[in-house]
Amino acid sequence: MALRVAALLATAAATIVMALNKETRTFVVGTVGTTPVTASVTAKFQHTPANVFFVIANAMASNHNLMMIGSDLFGLEFKGFKLPLVAVLDMLNAALLSAGVHGAAFMAQLAKNGNSHARWNEICDNFQGYCNRGGVAILAAYVGLLLTLGITVVSIVKLLKPKPKPQSQPLASEIEVP
Amino acid sequence: MAKIRKAVTVILRLIALAATVVAVVIMVTSKETAHVLNLTFTAKFTHTPAFKYYVVAEAIAGVYTIVALLLSSRSLLARLILILDVVVAMVLTSSISAALAIAQVGKHGNSHAGWLPICGQVPHYCDKLIISLVAGFVAALVYLLLLVYTLRAALSPVFAIKS
């Protein structure tokens, strides 16, 4: 339960930081006569599909954790077929989150180092603030990913632990969401 | 019933193994040299850290699949294999996502960052990459299916109701 709250905080923080990530720099491109011509270049997270997926994946993971915490707080019992559903959803959550985080992480690595073979310049030396905030968002999402993995393991272990006798189901109806 | 369950998991693991092997082999053997304006331009998978990570991750997943196939009869390790399945599924999804992100930039470029697409110069490399990425995606999907199926199979004697 505490794991879920922590994971929710981490993924929500990652979503918000990346979603608000925007930096505008004005460059002096040339001079026409005596007045300098400036061009303003903006770096937004929407420019990169990997970052967009990162925001969406983190938002969905936060939503999932929020629903699980909410259903636990409101006392909905998970009985019968809903118990494996929790574990399966947790696993899918972990997979989705891992995909989002790693896509954005490698895109950030590309932005930071460039790729000389493909003639892709690095952009982090121009957009320091954008890169820093993106890095913080990715770190927060990694923490959320580790916590989500822990949550999944705990869910699976809790599900596989009871060995009920054929006549009754003693523990199955009282297992609550971690 | 147990035999059908075991047969399905073995088949799923074999498909995943085939997919990871295909992904690794095709990505490793993809290399193309292009001549653009008197410049020789080589495209290899080692140029991009994302693809290196992809190859390593798929190789690890392939080795794990072989180990899991050999160990699948021991019920003591069933829980450990399930947990490792979750970890390996996450590794697979992460590697395919990373490789897809870089490949998408390679195919379409990124006009905001001034990155030009490279698929116009090295089309065969791009085609082989596409095949490898599709195989990796299939491996990730099959692993997720395997997870869902294993959990359902492990819990079906416990719960009478099944969704």
C-alpha cells in the first residue's frame, strides 16, 4: 500500500515535470543592416514522440495506481476473479511504464550526446534547462518504475501464497490490495 | 489439463525465443555503407547505444527463455520463474521502446532539433532494422501473453470463477 502511494507520487511527478518542460531561446541569426535578426527556438516535449509517449505512459501508470489506492481506501474487496486481475494489471502497468521511461531515456541520451554517424547534433548545450528538467522527470519515472516492479512482485506473491483446501476458500476473499 | 497448460507455455516460450533470436541476428548483421557526396557513410548498429542495448537485452531474454524452457518441469522454481518472467518482460518492452524511439527519429527526423532522417541514404539498413524491431515487438507481446496465461493457469485451481 505504501509502495503504491510512493509509486503514484513518483510517476505523477514525472508526468507533470515533463509536461511542463519548455524552454525558449532566442538566437541572433544575422544582421540586416544594423538591427540583429533574432530567431526564437523553442524546445517542447511535444516535439519528440518518445517524450509524448513518456507523458502518456506515466499518466496511465499514475491513473492505475490512483484507482488501486482508491479502491482500497473505499473498501472494495477483491474477490474471485478480480484478484488475478489486480496482478495482471500491475504487470501490464510495469511493462507500459518501462517502455515509456526507456524510450524517453534513450531519446534524452541522443539529445545529450548527439550521434556523429548520423550527423545529429546535440541540443543540450543550447537548452540546458529543458535537458535538466527532462532528466529529472526521467529519474523520477525510473524510481516509479522500480516501485512498480516491487508492487507487481508483492501482488504476485500475495496471490500465490494461499493454498486453500478444496472445501473452503479461507483466505482468498480477504486478500486486499497491497 | 496440466499437459495442455505446459504445452501452451512451452509453445509461447519457443515463439518468444525464436523472435528474440531473429531480432538479435538481424540487427547484428545489418550494416550498410552509402556514398553521399564523396563521403562514405556507414550505418551499423553499434553506432547507437539504444540499438546496442536492444541487442544485449534481447540476447539476455533469449538466454533466459532457454533456461526457463529447460527448468519448466520443476515446480519449486515456479514462483521464481514467474517473477523473473515479469522482469524479463519489462526488459523486453524497455529495449523495444528505446530502439523504436531512435528508429523513429532515424526514419522521420526531427525538424525541431535539426536532425535529418537517415533512411533515405541507407534503405537496406532501415529495412533490416524494421524486421528486427518487429521481431522484438513480437517477443515482448508473447512474453506479456505468457505472463497473463501463467498467472491465470496458476490460479485456476484456486478460484472457481474465472473471468
